[in-house]
Amino acid sequence: MDADEAIRLRRSVRSYTDQPVSDKDIDAILRLALLAPTGGMAQAWSFIVVRDQELREAVAEIVIRGGAKYFETVRPAGPDVSPDEHAEWARGYAEQVLGNYRHVPVWIVGMVVPRHAFPDDQAEWERVADLVSVGFAMENLFVAARARGLGTVPTVFHWYAEDDFRALLDIPAEFEIPVITPLGYPTEFPVGLPPAMAAKRRPWRTLVHDDHWGNPRA
Ligand SMILES: Cc1cc2nc3c(=O)[nH]c(=O)nc-3n(C[C@H](O)[C@H](O)[C@H](O)COP(=O)(O)O)c2cc1C
């Protein structure tokens, strides 16, 4: 599979088999992830590969619990639904769409390790550069995984239970954890986006401007 194809065919995968992933594949995709551009060659990042069964099940529980909080927060309750009923719905929905994460064979955790190289008044720029760099590395990882038939999905549901997540994996308080992903063989690779998501895809020309912003590509 060439790079264009791996990028085009990568999809967020939310349904996994429990088929193990080989050490060789894990190492290969991590090494490709670490070839991403990194501000000032700082490599202000670290990755945790979670394979221990108890730990990965605990990661899944945190992600499912966080997902329920996300759905509760982001998807509004109907007019006659009480907050408790809505929270109950969100827990059920998270279970339905994320429950299979309990048998995902690997989780990869992407972290920013602050380098404190910029002066204090530019600390936010450094933070942005390092967050972006982790994002680039994760995208390399997603594409490299796709090329090997492995699924991933950028996931931020751990943000909703971040203290528990840090404690579980011994992540120092000053590290940021912008994104994690399951890694495993999909039950099947989604072809295209779900219809509701596909309908949201904006025509690419409206997102690209020639020479000045406000001059979308004709
Ligand atoms: C920064 C970021 C955070 C995301 N967080 C989540 C998440 O927590 N859970 C999830 O299921 N998908 C998450 N996604 C995946 C998006 O929903 C997905 O990329 C988008 O719907 C497009 O689908 P595709 O990845 O198949 O192209 C995230 C994506 C990005 C870029």
C-alpha cells in the first residue's frame, strides 16, 4: 500500500477483534511515528505501549467512562429527559459503542514531555509546538498502522478521568496527554465515513484559499 492509499483508507476504527499485534508491527509503527517532524528537533514526546492485560482493560474502563461523560456533555438531552436519565442514556451508549475496547490488545498513549526551552513569555508557543509535534507523530502512527491492516482512532475520552489515567500509568503531572489510541485488528475496516459524518465533509475547495484568506480555491 503506498502513502496516498494508506492516508485515504485510514479510518477511525471503533470495533476491534482480540487478535494480538506482533511486537515487530508495534515497533515498526512506533519507529515511523518517531520520524515525524518535531519542533527544534526537541522530541518533547513520549509514548506508552500498554499491553499488560490488566492495565489495558483498566485503560478501556477509563475510556468508556470518559466517553459516557463526553456523550452526556456534548449530546444534548431531549426536552423531557431528566439529567439522571440523560446520564444513564450516555452510559448505555458508551457501553454500546465502546464496550469492545475491553479486549483491544494494545493501547498507545501519546504524551508531551515539557522541555522548558522557550522563555517564560513564549511558553505557550512551545506548548503548541510540542502538542502539534505529538499530533504529527500520531498521524504517522495511524497511517503506518493502516498500511499493515491495523486500526486506530484518535481518542481523548481519558481527559474526562485524567487523574485516574495518570495514576494507572504513572504519568507525571507535568506531562500532557493529548491523544491516545487503541491499536488492533478491526472487525472490518470502515469504508468511507458513516453517512452523518460524510454529510459534514466540506468541499475541499472551500477550505483552501489562494494567496489570501477569503479567496477560496475556484
Ligand atoms: C483531536 C481529535 C480527537 C478525537 N477524539 C476522539 C475520541 O475521543 N473518540 C473517538 O471515537 N473519536 C475521536 N476522534 C476521531 C474523529 O471523530 C474522526 O477522526 C472523524 O470523525 C473523522 O473520521 P475518520 O477518522 O474515520 O476520518 C478524534 C479526532 C481528532 C482529530
